[in-house]
Amino acid sequence: MQFAMLAFGYYNGELDGVMGPDMRAGLQRMQADYKLKVTGTITPETLDALKIEAR
């Protein structure tokens, strides 16, 4: 998730797998930009927008 957020320009922190404040803020910006419900969490809609397939 962090790698995708980095690639889409919504995260610039360390790729450490932690949902820290920078990652949460990036998710909120991305969700707002994509007209998704702004939760700051990883939702199925967020994964779809970033072209990430959940397994």
C-alpha cells in the first residue's frame, strides 16, 4: 500500500508497513481527490482506485 501511495504521489515516507500519521494523511488526500469516502483507512474502494488487488 505504501509503495502504491508513493507511486501515486500521496506518500513520501519510509516504506515500513506502518500506518503512521503521514500515511493516514496521504490516504485522506487521495480519497478526497478520487471522490471516495474520506476515512484515512484502507478500504476496498481505495484499493480499487490504486489498482491493488486484495488477496
